[in-house]
Amino acid sequence: MKRTSKSDLEEALKLCKGAFISAAGFSMIINLLQLVPTIYMLQLYDRVVPTGNRSTLLMLTLIVIVLFLTMGALEWVRSQILVRVSSRLETLLNERLFQVAYLQSLYSGGQRASSQPLDDLTSLRQFMTGNGLFAFFDVPWMPFYIAVMFIFHPYYGLAAVAASILLTIIAIVQEKSTGKLLDEANALAITGRGLVNTNLRNAEVIESMGMLRNIRQRWLKGTRQVLALQAIASSRAGLISSLSKVTRLSSQSLILGLGAYLVIENEITPGLMIAGSILLGRALAPIDIMIGSWKGFVNARSQYNRLNDMLLQIPAEAEKMTLPAPQGDFQIEAAVVVPPGSKTPVIKGITLAIAKGDVVGLIGPSGAGKSSFARALLGIWPTAKGNIRLDGADVFAWNRHELGPFFGYLPQDIELFEGTISENIARFGPIDPEKVVNAAKMADVHDLILRMSEGYDTRIGASGGNLSGGQRQRIGLARALYGDPVVVVLDEPNSNLDEQGELALSNALQRLKQKKVTVIVITHRNNVLANVDKLLILNEGLVSVYGPKEQVIAHLKHQKTAASQAKPQQAAPAVTLNSPA
């Protein structure tokens, strides 16, 4: 199927089209000036030397110096154009690629967290400012030099054509023999870097259980594969590069012999004999440079293809119309949720309603789909079928940067970011001291923060610095409560809490209930359930029972009694219990 839409990378390159045309125009003038050494040589051998005219020598030399200075200035301008183009490309795409890397991590649950797109863009930009790209601008002028050699003598032209064909064949052989190897090596290297990043994030687990040797051996195995592939490709490229250099030097020397023969036959002058060798070297130079920098070209091509495919697969999100501030009413309509990268649904057609101000306890066995349901409610994971509506609008119809402040989320794995405690609580937006303190007090962590070395200005690292798991969790709770959200989702909020932390969590839930905030609490601990109004029990992605807490507990007791009295004939159907009128 023919692709009609262009990626952001292609659009960015299109915006830079004028700069590339300018660089090509400078390349034309530069390549014309490359004839200066040849013409200067011709004049010296055919005019100055035979006549011994010093004035002619002086004037020719002055003109040549001026032209060389002009050529140098033009080459500098051309290089600056490409530097500006590469910088503009990075400026145009940086934000978009950051979003792509972020979405890759988001939709993979963090499994594909990588800065590879940004690294690819940086490497592509660096290639655009190197000599390899200049060769591509100069190659189209090779026929021009060959045409000039035909003017010198037909034999010169034929010799130039033969040498050009031979070098072109060498370049094709290099592409066929090294291209796939380098692509495979690059893919393995990217996988290896991802493995290293994962290992470094789990250094404590590796160290505590003595896994380092096994993990290191696994990484070394991949590294050896990369080195083996690169060694083979480099060996072949080195051989081909040497062959290319020998071919070019041999051609220049052999054309001198041809020129000497033509001089003996009085068909050309001695000046043309030398000029032909110089001009042939200039004609073949771009191909020789391309062969020498082929590895960089292959890498740049891979980076371009990866970026292009990635940008097409993850299109830019269109700006959505601003909706009124949400109140916290959820309607879940036959929602089916499939984790990114999987084909098996974990939420299998759930239908229920959560009213504003409901405090819902979400329980069930491991693998029941509790965290997946929470991610779908928050709009992190999309629904494969059905809808999740917030105040009547699909949760994915909201602008995320507008909806985010109305949501509070405390995940199982608490991640705090590099910065101060106040910045973390304020979600790295403009810090409102009053709101920061209110959120900390609501999470009962204000006094704990004040006892730290620099209070709210205490800097913490990405992993939480020297904070304990419980302290991180309580600061994470304060972040979730910052700015008076209307929906708060707490996933195992007491997994790291001590008795004091449990009390703080209970107090926070009571305050949220008083404020009529919609709260969903995922937990395995019954003591948290004392603060909830409703219970939702999931089992294998389906609603087992949902309703007011007292009714659910009574229903479960009745089920247990019935099960003890008689052997069940079939699984109990899903039950939704109505709230009392």
C-alpha cells in the first residue's frame, strides 16, 4: 500500500530544502573552482616555462591565491549552512522525539524506556556536519570533470570513465558486503544498551542475590556478537577502502603514463599530461571519500529509517478542544483493556459506574487486572473496546495537560524525580508554597519534611536519595494530593508504610472523603478498607461483585456459607449491588 502521509522527519527536511539547495549551489561554485589548480598547472607548463615571463607567473599566482581564498571561504559557508540545517532539524524534532520516547515507555509499562530516538537524532545531526555528506554534494560533479578530460583528449575521458566505473563497483561491493552486518550490529548494540540500563536500575537486586556474574555474562555475550559483526564489517571495509585507494592512486599514475605517450605522439602538451592526472584525482575524490566514510553513512541511514518509522508509527497527537473541569463521575461501558504489546485482554468487558465522591476499594487476587483497570481509568492505557467516560466524555478525549492537574495517582512503584521535595510535590510546575504545604499536611508528611536537613528544599535523586520506601511513598501521596484533584487513584498505597504511615493514609482518605473526591484504592490489606464506601472485586479481568461495602461483605459471607453447605455447580456470576435508597 502506497504511503501518502509524510513523517515529521520528512516534513522537517522539506522545511530545510532551501538550505540544501543553497549548499548545492555553493558546491557547484566550489567544484568549478576546483579546476583552478589544473588550469594553473597548464599555464605554468605551456606559457610561463617556455617563455620565462615572470610578470605572467606573478599575475597567475596572485589570481590563483585569490581564487583559493574564495574557495576556502565558500567551503566554510557551505559547512556553516549544513551546521545550521542540522541544528534546525534537532530544534524542529527534539520535542516531538521526546514525546515519542515518552509514549514508547508509557505504552510499554516502562519496558521500552529509552532515549534512543534522541540519540539517533543527535548522531544524524553530527553526520550532516561531517565530510561524508560533503562527498554526496560533490559526486554529481564527477561527469563535469570527466567531460573536461574528454576535451583534453578522448583517451583521457575514456580512462576517467573506466576508473569511475571501477570505483563505483567497489562502492557497491562495500555496501553489499558490510551494510547488513553493520545494521545487525547496530540493532544488537541498541538492545545491549537497553539491557545495561535495566541492569543499572536494578543494581541492588543484582548485588543482593549475587546475580552480577550471570547478568554480566549475558551482557558480554551480546557485546561479543556486536564486536564480531563489527570486526567482520570493518575488516571487509578496510580491505575495500585499501583497494579503493590503490585504484585511485594507480589511475592517477597510469594516466600520467598515458599522457606521456600522447605527448610523445604530439597529441597533447606536457601541461595537459600533468593536468589530466590532477583532474582525475579530483574527479575520483568524492567516491573515495564516500567509500572511506561508508560506515558513518550506513549508521546515518539506519538512524534515519528508525526515526522515520517511529514517527510514522506514533503520529503527533492533535490538540483537543478544552472541556469543562471534571467533577469525578466515571461511567465504564463494556471496557476491554489490552496491555500494550500484548494481545490478551486483562480487563474483559467491565460495565459499572463510580459516582463523584465515591471511595472505592478495589480488591482481588494477583493478576486480576486491578492495576490495569486503574491505568485505564486514568487514561494511561487505551481501551481496545468499550469506553471509559469521565463526566460523560471519553477519558481520552481530554487534553492530558489540562486533565492531569485534576488527577492524583500513587503507583505501586514510587518514582521521585531529580529535584527538591517541593518541586516533586508541585509536579515540577510553578511552586505554590501554600498548595505544597497543604498537600503535605493532607498526606501527614509535613512534619517529616520539616525535620529534614533543608526542609522542603531538600534535594533528592531520581531513586529518592536517602529516603526510605515509606518516606518516598508518603511524599508520593502528597504529590498525588497536590492542587485539590477530583480523582485520586492509590495503587497499594500502604505497601511500604509503618504504623504511623498507615495512620497518615487513613487520615488522608478521611479528608478526601470529606472533600467529595472520587477515590479508588487498590489494596491487599483489610485495614485500608475501613475508609471505603464501596467495594469492587475483580477476578480474571471480570467484576465478581461491586456495590456498597456492607452489602458486598454480606454477599461474600452468604456465598461462603452457601459454598460450605453445598458443592458449587458453577462459578458465581458477576453481581452488582445497588446502593440503598
